[in-house]
Amino acid sequence: MKAISLDAFYKSVPPTEKGASLPQFQVYDTAEVYRVKDGKAPMTYDRRAYYKVSLIIGRNRVEYADKVIDVAERALLFATPKVPYRYVS
């Protein structure tokens, strides 16, 4: 499985007010990202070529490596380039 680069990730999300270079830290409202992507395929089960920390608020399901994690209220997800994952809902 080929990892998705940070540059490819930034090209796949809605534009933000950013300078000419890619930021080292960015905050996204995933509900807004999914609303903009409405009608497109769901998030693929992939590895990213960067580290990611996600604050998950509300009911959600995450497929992480060989596990399925159901979130009832709040959780932190730490993703590394070595472990594939995706948000299911």
C-alpha cells in the first residue's frame, strides 16, 4: 500500500487561507470536509506519509490497523505513516 503524501492530501481538501508553502500544522473540521466532499467516495483505507492527531467528537467509527474503534463521545487518534486507517462514520 502506497502512502499518501502531505502535498497530495492538501490538494484533496478544500482550499484554506495558506501561504505559498505548506503549513506544518493545520486544523480541519472534518464535518465540513465531508460536507464539501458529499457525493464522492468515502475516505479510503490508506496510510499517510505524515503523522496526524485527530480529536474526534461525537459518535464515530474508525478502522485502525486490524481493529475497529467505536467512539461514543470523544477520543484522540494518533496516526503514523506505518498504520493504515480511515473514518467510517
